[in-house]
Amino acid sequence: MTIRSWRPSRWAQFIPWAMLGWACMSSGAEKLTWLMRDLPPLTVFEGPHKGQGVIDQLMPMLIASLPEYEHVVVKVNRARAMQMLQDPTLTCDPALVWNPSRAQSIAYSAPVMGLHSNGLVIRQSDEPKIAPYVTDQSVDLKRMLNAQGVRLGVVAKRSYGMWIDEQLAHSEDRQLFVHHGNDALGSLLQMQHAGRLEGVLGYWPEIQSKARQQGLPFETLLFYRILGAPTYQPIYIGCSDTPAGHEALGRINRALATLGPDALREAEAQWQEPGHPDDYVNGQASPPKRPR
């Protein structure tokens, strides 16, 4: 686990996120712990795009807008992040997917941005195995899992969006391999490369970045959208469901409104494929319908 502590000055938004690392000099500020993990195109810890994720570039601006807190950044995996969000201390995750289960114990901000929904990645050599379940380059995940011919790798405690989560919840356990490790996705891709798994779920930029980090031939991978899933997945900031967490979210929402949609436009644009401006990110994604 890596920890960085920083209390921003008015110049903070001009400092690259990767350079933030010195301790807060004031002991009077309330501590706000931010939970981060490697999740391109939101946050990027390694490789040529290190520190250039959309949330990477939002964080200095957001932190600069909240000078009343001592900001501590902690790198943790998804499972550990979910545990820490249950603690009574003030903790927030800047790249969280909403679902009904999480909403019972986590308070959410207004939507920050939209990201192209998670999809299925396979090796080209496994294409015939999923061909019966593919329509218009989208895979029928439910039918594929029910057929029990494809083993799917997923990251423990991760939400892939409400539609995909629902399909996974009703699948046979033996069809899923759930990985709890610190580099769960990297390990799943290695298993896939070795032929132990046919499919892995994730964001396409995330899969490509992680495959490069692992030295895997990402150009031999194929990405499929999930049939029935929304095109874009809203991304939120989630905080501890405590009075301090709700107060922080009120301030975070005001800061996001002040920054406005243009604050992330340049960061989003660099993750868009030429000729496909809406492929990966879209600041206008609609929130999911939430049960009352």
C-alpha cells in the first residue's frame, strides 16, 4: 500500500498529479483519504500514459478546491477499497460505479463523467468459442455463461455495471474465476494467455494498458461489447456513508459544479480513438435509474 499526503495551495491545479507526494504541514485539517488503483483510462500508474488518466487529471483540481482537508492518497486494490469505505474514517473513492448493493453503505456524488461500459476480451484463437453468442459485435453474456463453455475471469468486489453484475450474479460459480490479488487484472490476463481462461471482463483501454505492462501481445486480443448493457457507464465519487462523508460530498459536488464539464474535456479527448470521438469517454453519460 502506497500513501501520499498533501494539503493543496492555490497553485495545486498546475502541479502534475504524479508529483504530489509531500506531507501536510497543518495538523488542524480533517484528513480525507482517497483510494486509488490502476484503472486506465481513469487512473494510470504505469507505462507511457502514467498520470494521464481522466481522474488523474481531475484530482489536482478537485483537491485544490477542497483546501479545508488534509488529502491522503492510498493505492489499494478494489477489494481493500471496498473494505476501507466501510470504515468510520473519512474515505472517498474518485472512480466508483454505482449499484444498489453499494449504495446501502456508500454515499455517492453527482456523476463525474461517462466511460464506455466494460466488455469481454478474448484471444483471437478463442473466437469460435463465443461466435454463437455474438450479434453485431456484442456478446450475449447470459447465454454464453448459461452454455457453460467459456470460463470468465473477474476481479473480486468489482462492479462492472448493473446489467453485467446481474448476469454474473445468476451464473454458475464454476464459470467464474474471481481474483482477489493486488494486480488481479494482470493475473487474469496472464491466465488467459496461458489458456486457463477464455474471457476476461474490463474496460478496453484498461485491458490494453495492462496487457502492455504484462508483456502480453494485446494486438491478438478481441474486445466485445456486452449485449443489453448501456453504451456508457457513469463514474462517481463515493465516500463513507457517515456525516463527515456526506459533508465532504456536498463540498465535492460544489467543486465539480464550479469546475464544469470543460475541466475534463482535454483529458477525455486523449483517450478517444481517431475517427471515433465517443469510443471511450463521454462527459454526458446518464446516471442509472436508482430504486427508491
